[in-house]
Amino acid sequence: MKIAIKPSSLSKMKTIFTQEIFTEQVVTAHAVRVAVTNNLSANITGFLPIHCIYQLLRSRAFTKHKVSIKDWIYRQLCETTTPIHTQLIPLIDAYINSILTPASKANPEATNQPITEQEILNVFQ
């Protein structure tokens, strides 16, 4: 679709896209449906789903909008190979932080769900 936009209108277009069309809630709800990266390793370059998930975890979007990210994280960890991708450690750190630290003092139960002990055992059986 080709649309002529004046440079003075770009900030208004940005506002429309980020606040009305692709709100944080819409992006967060869609992010958990994005496929994980098969055989994720440091050999894979470019912008990947893990980058988006990491940013949403850091901003507490999943807890804020009550979207469960646990299954996506679990699937991505199971699909990871060596050498470890540079974004994986920060992702795990942000995920753990989102499990242990509530999103706000007003809502102390606003945390992500942890991966269960049984899910971890299933990987090693």
C-alpha cells in the first residue's frame, strides 16, 4: 500500500500505530503465539522472536496484561542448542525477575508463572 505522507505527519502516524492499532496489549497477546526459533544458538543472527519477548518481559507487559508467557519460554528453552544465543541469558534473567518480583506493590500477585519442577524433569527423562 503506497501512501504519500508529509514528514510533519510522521509523528501522528507513529502515535496512531502505537497507541491505537498496535497497542502494547495487542502486541503482547500476539507475541505468545509467535513460533519459537528452532535450534536457537549464537550462530543465528538478525532480529528474532526472542528479542521481542525479552523487551516485553522487561517492560512487564505480560504481567500487566495478564498474558502467560511461561509456555513460550519453556518451548524456546527446549529448542535451544549450543553455543548459547547472546539474548538467552538476559531473557532467562528477565523471566526469573518477572516470577519473583511483582509488577507493582498495589498488585503483589502480578507475576509470571514459573516453569514447574515436573516440566524440567520431563526434559531430562
